[in-house]
Amino acid sequence: MAVIEIKNVAKRFGEYQALHDINLTIADQEFMVLLGASGCGKSTLLRIIAGLETATEGEVWIGGKRIDHLPPKDRGIAMVFQNYAVFPHLTVFENIGFGLRMQKLPNDEVTRRVERTAGLMHIDQLLKRYSGELSGGQRQRVAVARALAMEPDVILMDEPLSNLDALLRMEMRAELKGVLAESNTTAIYVTHDQVEAMSMADRISVMHEGRIVQAASPIDVYRDPAERFVAGFIGNPPMNFLDATPQGAGQFLVAGQSFAGPSANKPLEFAIRPEDMTLSETGLTATAKVVEPLGAHLLVTCEVEGKLFRAVLDSDLRVSMGDTLTLAPMQDRIRWFDPDTQIAVK
Amino acid sequence: MNARYLPYLLILPVTLFLCLFFLYPFILVAQQAFSVDGGWSLKNFEDVIGYWKFPISFQNTMLLAAAVVPVQLALALLMATMVNRMKKGRDLILYVWTIPLGISDLAAGIIWLAIFEQSGFLNSMMQAVGAIDRPTNFLSYQNPGIVFLAIALAEIWRATAIMLVILVAGIGLIPKEYYEAAEVFGASPWKRFTRVTLPLLRPSLQTALVLRVILAFEIFAVVAALGGTLFPVLMGETYAYQFDLLNNGAAAAMALIILAISIAFTLIIMRALRVPKGATI
Ligand SMILES: Nc1ncnc2c1ncn2[C@@H]1O[C@H](COP(=O)(O)OP(=O)(O)O)[C@@H](O)[C@H]1O
Ligand SMILES: [Mg+2]
């Protein structure tokens, strides 16, 4: 059982506050993705869990044991580094077996485990090679195998796929998820790639400026962003926002149209995903500015009341630049945010 | 201009320069060493090797190198590791540690002579604390151990920095991620040093050791200052043949013997520290 509990963790580098009061519980065998833009503190949080960095405040617990004062090797973790950190002076075999050798396991046990994990990662043909003779993808596999060979409770990964090309990344994504699901480890996976996060995660923690703004399943993060930041960050293209004026009785006026909304009687922000709209008789009046046929669908960048507004429409539709469109949002997909607190309003 | 020939054309001036001022004199020296009265002969070599001082000066040179170089290697590694960990003041410390590099070997010998001689610091200090009654001459034939120690100390003080500079540059090139990976996978600080730093430092270690060992075989001025005739070394004998005995041929033969020893040790060091085939460091 390796539940990870992060309690009130904060980290300062001198004056700079990299992490603010992080609280997060990760269930046993859960695949948790830390998602956020570059510099938001993902690696710092991961490194605090790994023991490569010390938190300024707070506690880290793994499997019901407080571990933040322990050295990395006593935390039951293994890690996959962004630049792989596959030792260039050791063969693939010795790289995968590095941690086992440090634990002074008997030779036959090292061999057994190295061969098993190399098999899992499909690099059993490469065991005698050196890192310099491997491709980026193969080096990546060695780095994962080295972590798996430790049979850790928790496996930590810091942007493990970010140095691979797009095609390889997609392939490794699926493979990595499969291998990790079978290994019964709890995984924390750092990425700035939301597609990676959505496709791999059991749960995503969206980070922003040293805070976790939402921790939920991928579909919840997508459908019900807890904050305006999440709505504007997740999704490609992200959500559209328009100002909404209250008309009383849970009705709001948005770009000249009336919509049913929360009971709050104050100006809110109306938000809708580009794909949650259809062309219709009544709806928001939009002027098409750029039309991009993307094959599967049509991406139309418009203006609504002078604001940028995108719609993803059926690719059979004929839309040209300058056309006036009437876009009808699906009522149950409309979300509302408080412009003062940036938080979602139900 | 054909781009294939351009690199060769560009290194031509240096090559010519080296041929003119290195290769040509070298050939002359070799000729001198292998000839007696105009004829080809090994007599010069037989003479210098057969001379009673040769075994002792050979032994002294080797002993000194064997005593000094390992200590310097260990010290340089320790200092380089420390400097590498430093955040502030790193450059200042490095400058201070490399000051001896700017001092000529003869000057270094004289500095240490000032410490060890009869009226030197060491005598005054030991007298002041009451360890000895009156000044003694440490550097006399009665104390061969102290002579050796003084020379070794002066060499260590003078020439550790040359290794340090090379090793600091080498250590700085090792990516931090390797250490973090080693730490996460359970390597203690010592294991990180032996399993990560040392192997990845092999190219720098090669350079530093080859350079240092060659210099150790050429030791001369420090010995002359501290040991005088008490401690004969190969280079000192070469000097004596050339300038005291005016025997060019014998001096040339000695020079070639020192060169041969240097080449042999260079090959041994390169072989011992070679990077395994396929590994890229
Ligand atoms: N050792 C450090 N010293 C000073 N600032 C640091 C250090 N490590 C990270 N930071 C800062 O903390 C912030 C978060 O960094 P990081 O966790 O690496 O971000 P991410 O992995 O999300 O891109 C960045 O602004 C970075 O500059
Ligand atoms: Mg990072």
C-alpha cells in the first residue's frame, strides 16, 4: 500500500516562493499527473517527494510513514529523469541493475530482475550496449526499466517523454501506461503536455504558479474546470469566455442573448467549449475571421462582441471568412466563473 | 579551394614550426646519443647506465614519482570535488589554490629550503616550542628521510594545482542529473564518487596523470635546491653530463632514456584509464 500524502508543503528558493501550501493525497496504485506550464513548480514538487529537494514547510507521507526527512533511497521510490540520466559508462544491463547493485542483491537476483524489466520494456536485445549506442527512445526505455527493476512502491517521472519526437511519444504513452498499470505501483507523472495528461492520468493535478488549482479525473478537469485558469489552459483550443450581466432570477445576458445561469445576482463570466456549440437559428452572433478546415472538423475563429471566440464545427459546413454565424451553446455545457475570485460558480 | 584539403593547409604552418623547432633538434639529439666519434654506437647508453649513480638516480626519480603523484591525485580529486560543490567564492579559492603554479620550480625549492634549512622557520619554530635545543641541519646526509620528505612536500605544494585545474574542468562537465539518479537509486556519497565521478572523469584523469607523471620524471630544480648532491635524480645527472662533464653524447642518451620512461608510463596510464569500447564519456 503506497498512498502518498502531501501535507501543507511549501518551498521557497530565497525570496522566490516556488510552491504554496500544497495538499494532495494520491491513492495506492493511482496514476497521478502533475500538469502545468513551464516554471509552475511541478519538478520542484516531484523532487521534494523524491528527496532531491527539501520542502521549506510541510510533510510528505508514503504508505502511512512520514518520509520527508529520509534520504531518497529509503523512501521506496524510483525515478525517471527528463534527460534519462542513463549512465554513459555502464552497459544497459548495468544501468538497469544499478539500484539493485547498490542494494547489494545477489548476482542471480540482479540478472533475473534486469532481464525481466528489460523484457517488459522490449530492450532485451540491447543489454550489452552502452548508452551512446542507443537512440533517444531506447535510452528512455532503459531509464524506465531501471526504475521498474527497483520494484518501487512509487515511481516518479519528470517529463519522461518530452525529448522524444511526436510519433514515438504517442507510442510510448500507451506503452508506459500499460506497463505501469501492470506493475501495481503508484505513479506521479509530470508533464506540460495536456494531451499526455488527459490520455494517461487516473487523476490530473493542474498546477499554476506554485499552487494546485484542481485535482480531478481528466474528464472532470475538462468538463468542470474549478477555476478560470484551468478552463483557459485545458483543451485545444481552450474554452471561450464572454461577460455575463445578471437579469435576476438566474438569468444572464450574454452578447445580447439570455441564458439560464446560477442564482448569483452579480456579473459573471460565461464559458463554453468550442465544440459545444452548433449552428442554429438563435444564439450568439459571431463574425468568422479565420476558417481552418482540419479534416475531422472545422475550426472557426470568430469575434463575438469584439472578443475572440472559437467554434469547432462539422467539417461538412461551408463557412467563409466574414460570414455571420449564429452559434447556439449546448445549455448543459455552459460554465460560469466569478470574475473576482476566478472560481467556478454553480 | 577544395574543402577537403583546407584543414591540412590550415595546420601546415604549425606542423612546419614543430618540425623545424622540435623534430629537427630531436633528431639531432638522437643522433648524438647513438653515435661515438662519428660512428653508430650504443656506447653512450652503456656508459650512462653502467655508471654507479644511474641506479640510485633512477630509483630516486621513481620513488619520488611514486610518493608524490598518488598524493597529488588524491588531493587534487578532493579539492576539485570541494570546489565543485561551492556556490560562492569558488573562483577565489581556485585562484588561491593555483598560486603555486605561477612560481617557478627553482623558486619553490628555495621557498621550502627557507623552511627546512638550519636557520629556517622549522628550526626556529621547534626551538621556540622547546622541541629541540639548538638548530639542526635537517637537510644533511644523516637525514635522507627528511630530505626525501622535504622534496616530496615541495613538489606536492608546487604541482598539485596543475592536476586540480584539469580535474575541476572535468568534474564541471559531468551533468548533475547523473548524481541525482545515482542518489535516488541508492548510491552513498562515496559510491557516487567511485561509480559516477571517477568513471566519468577518466578522460580528465588521463590528461592530468600523464602530464603530472611526465613532469615528475623531469624533476630537477626542486631537488637541486633542497637535496643538492644528496639526492641524485635522472634529470640532475643529465644536467651534470652536459654542463659539468661536457659529455654531450651521454647527456643526449640520458634525455632519451627519460623520454622512453615517459612514453612507457603514458601508454600504461592511457591503457589503465581507457574508456570501454562503445561507451561515450
Ligand atoms: N534550485 C533552484 N533555485 C532557485 N530557483 C529554482 C530552483 N529550482 C527551481 N526554481 C524555480 O522554481 C520555479 C519552479 O521550477 P520547476 O519546479 O522546475 O518548474 P516546472 O518543472 O514546473 O517547469 C521556477 O521559477 C524555477 O526558476
Ligand atoms: Mg520541470
